[in-house]
Amino acid sequence: MGRSPRYNQLRMPHSLEAQLRQAGMGADAASAHAAVLMRVGRAWRQWTASEPVAWFVPGRIELLGKHTDYAGGRSLLCAVERGFCVLAAPRRDGRVRLLDVDWHSQVEFAAGGPPPAHTPWAIYPATVARRLALDFPASTAVLGADLAFASSLPRAAGMSSSSALVVGSFLALADDAAAAQLGGRLQWAEYLAAVEGGRDGVGTHGGSEDHTAILCCQPGQWSQFRFCPTRHEATLPAPAGKVLVIAVSGVVAAKTGAAQAAYNRVAHRAAAVVQCWNSATGAAHPHLAALLAQHAPEEVRHRLRRHNHPEFSAASLLARFDQFWRESEVLVPAAAAALASSDWPGLGECVAESQAAAVVGLENQTLETEALVKSARALGAVAASAFGAGFGGAVWALVARSEQRVFRRSWRADYARQFAERARSSLFFVSAAGPAAFELAWDASAAPEGTDGRHQLEPA
């Protein structure tokens, strides 16, 4: 682990808050996360005498591109102004020690070994450490690290808290040689997606959308990517005078344990479409985007109507195919064009079609997320959509900055009327498009005794 420019380190001798603002974070978010970093710093001083480096690693908002990345499709993304505040220092004994500051949880394991079974979240850094040890045996990446963190991301809410922890673990554990061998940030994202979803990974059959947004998005911008392989297609200014209001439904959107099978079934249906085509024609298309690059949608539909699959009905495969084709090849480009021309009705229509297709084609929506989308549009949002893995999680709504406080109160109240029990664990907050993961210049004196900043992260 080094202090090279590969981490976009901010070396200006400013306060933590000034560095966060310099990176592109809004004033309120910068103030709140400076306090979080100081809280992690105080815990660090009590935990170890090592001199740390510091990072901020955000979550992401998937504006469009539902379940498209692992099938070679497109997504429209931005980083969120919430994330992990991380301090880390290398070790020389092959051990990885982790401290979750907010949950007062500590774990320790060998750099190439399994995580403790009693700490579910430790599987993410342990998987990263194990893969680095296997893939770069000559690197100092195998030596281990101390890593302390606190997160402002709601957990299991569809905002990529797990992938942010994977990225943060990589930044803490990988040395300059390993990072350089992998290439640039787009390649890091692909590698970490393979780590998280591979045979020896966490077990989710996903793509690199989350990791790409966390590592590559820009503050104040919405970014369009295509995947398999990952490439950047467009960067568009976030809508002027508007903000994203996020509603976390309180329905846990987990991708591990019992929920993993439902999540993976969505990916399996996309793969089944390609399998049907390949088995009938002798082709070897690796994913849906490759199939569509050579064949018209109606040609694929015709084949699916005639093919029997042992697990999925023809209707189910047709719905999944249509969702992918419209989302990736039609709606994402159309939404980007609407955004570029400030065509807000056009953007709203694209997002509404995407949400409707998720209900039918992905079968991953809940009553709560559907109600939040409907409520947001009724209250005047330009556009609104559920995002992430689905089966719960969060909804974003694009609203005028001047109206966001009234909108947020009304949205929350409407949700409480419909889902009183869920509303108790819900969260409503505002975010601009934030910066990708970056390193901060850390001063050991930067964590004096004082407020912990938690109240600043709660919505007003």
C-alpha cells in the first residue's frame, strides 16, 4: 500500500472538510464526513499506533441500467455523497485486522484465509484479501493491513454498500505494483467485480456497474458506461437546479444468504436467453449485448417463442429479453439525450418505462418500492425509479432544489401512511452527484475530541 497518485490523493495542506469539498462534495456532506473521519481517527488512535492513510469511498445511484451490466449492457450512474470513511495501514505479519467503528465490531484473519463466520460483513474484505494473495503472490499485498471504517451508507439498501466495502478493502490492501499490473480504474472495477462475484467470491452473479461508479464517476456529473468490457460512453452534467432525493424503503435488499437465489435468478434468466439462442443456432454469444449486436430484437423473440427451457417459460424469457433490450439499447441513450437537452418530460417518460419493465421483466420490485415511485411522481418529481438489485432497497426522485424540503417531508409522510411499519426503518435524504473514491492527506492531529458528526448525516 502506497501513497501514489493512483488514489487521486488530495495533498493540499487543508482541513479534512476542505479536502472533501475540493474533491467535489457539497458543503453539508463535506462537513458531516469530516466529522466521521475524525471519529474513525479517534478510534484508530485507541486501536493501533500505526500511521494511517485515509480514503472516502462512496456508494452509487443507478439512474438507469437495471440488471444490464453483467449482460454487456449500458447504465447511467452517479456516485452518491455518502460512503465509507476509511483509515488503513499495512502490516508485516500476514494478518488483516478490521474495525467497524460504528458497530464496535472487530475481526482478524490471515490475508489468504477465510473470514470469521460470526461476522457476515467480513466476507467482503476477506474475499479481496484472499484474491490479492492468490493473484499477486510476489506483491506486498499479501502482507495484510489494519483497516478501520465508518459508513454513512444505509446497509442493504441498493446503494452498493457491499461493493464500496470491496473497493475500500482493495485500496487498503493492494500495493502500487498490484494496482499498476491491473491497469487503470476501469480495470480495477472489472477485477473487483470478478472478485466479488467469482467462484471463490461472495456468490452474487453480478457485473461491474457498482465498482465502476464508485471508482470512476465524477462530481456533478451523470456518467454512461457500457460493460463486458467496461468502457465509458458519455459524461453529462447533472440537471441544473435539481437534486436527487433518496428514499430507503426499509425493506432489506440483501444479496447474501437466502436472498441471493432470488437476486441470481434475474441474472440466470438473462443467461438463459443467450443459451436458448446458442443451443438452437450453434452460436457462441457470451451475453445479451453480443447477441443483439448481430441480430434484430424480433429475430431473437421469434427464436425464444419456439424454444423450451427446463427452468424458465418462454413468456418469462421474452419479458427478460425485452427488459434488457429496451433498458440498455433504447432507454439509457434516450434518457441521456433528454438530459443533454433539458427535456424533463422526455427524461421522466424514459425512467417511467424503465420502472415498469422492472416490474414485469425483472420481477424484482416490492409493494414498497412501487408505492414510493408512484408517490414521488404524484408529488411532482421529474422522474423516479427504484434502483440496485431490487427486492427492496431504495428509490430515487429528481426534484427541483428549491422544492426538495417540502417534497421530502411529503414523500416521507405519504410513505408512513401507506406502510407504517416499514416507515420506522426508512430513511429520506438528499444527495448531489458526488466524487469517486479518493485518498485524503491525513494528519495524526486531525481527530481531536469533539462531536462525532452522526447528527449531521440525518436528513433535516
